[in-house]
Amino acid sequence: MKVAVEYSFRLGRGGDIHDVVIPAARLLNVPLDIAVVRHLVEQDETLLAELFRDRLPEYRLMARDAAYWSEELTREAETIRLIEVT
């Protein structure tokens, strides 16, 4: 059985759920908590593009400029869970 970690959240209230699957091997020897998984995703361009899809330009602007803030980019119901992959 192969496992991975799914990281997901909802953008803003009533927004779409965004999720990305991270191979478990990428998370070996690190504490499994939301902050660690979020950091790993934010450092990987491929995972980030899959996660934010069409909202990626807005996310990049927010991440670069602390003065920029968008309520639509607020993460709600942020979770991680172990899943089986084939």
C-alpha cells in the first residue's frame, strides 16, 4: 500500500475547495502538522500551481507583498489527511 498526504482548504467563505496530494516520501522525518505541510507546498512550484490553479497570480502577489490582502484568499477549513494512492 502506498500512502500520501492530502492538503486541502477552502478559499474564502463559500469558495471552492483546493487540494493537492503530496507523496509521503516528501514528508519523511518532518512533523506532520498543517504548518509544515503548507510550507512544503509553498516551496514547490508544481504543487503550488496545482493547489491554486487560476488563483496563483493573486496568491503570488499576496505572498510577496504583506500590504496586499484579499479576503477571498483567506484559507478556511484547512486540513491534512493520510490517503492511499495507487
